[in-house]
Amino acid sequence: MVDKDDRATLDDLGKRLHEAEATHRPPRAPDEPPGTAVGMAARMGVELVVGLVVGGMVGWGFDYLLGTRPWLMLLFFLLGIAAGMRNVMRMASAMNAREGSDKDPPAANKE
């Protein structure tokens, strides 16, 4: 059984927790997806693997249809590697730009 004093204490605690969360939450740009460093690293790994797999499968399919084994599979496998690396580099540069915009520019040397 919860009496009125306990309910008031719980309501007060809820309000204080909500205020503390609002004041200590780091600001985030509206277009920035929520994510952690581990999540971004996992996404980068998935981008690489998907590029390899899709490139290899497309190449294998063309080789199967055209009878040019293994040349198109190797070509599309390399293209998949390049596409995966491009996606990872683009994601890393976006993360780097976002981190750089959060910091103040360095002070100019006055000599």
C-alpha cells in the first residue's frame, strides 16, 4: 500500500530525475542519428562485409550466365571491396567532421 507521503516523494523524485536527464544530456544535431562508437564500428564492419558479398555474388551470377568463370567474379569482388571501403571512408569522414564542428577552433598564434 502506498500512502500519500510516499506518492509525493516518488513524484518529486521523478521530476528531479527528468530535470537532471534534460540538463546532462549532450546536445545532438537534428539530423544526427543516435549511436555509440561501438554501434558505428559495427556498422562499418557490416558495410565492408556487405560490399564483399554483394560484389562476389553479382560477379558469380554474371560468370554463371556468361560462362566467363572466374574473371567477372574477381572483378566484381574487387569492386565490392572498393564500394565497401568508400562507404566506410565516407562514414568516417562524416563522423570526423561532426566531431570537429563540436570543438572550438584553435586560437591563432600571436607572435
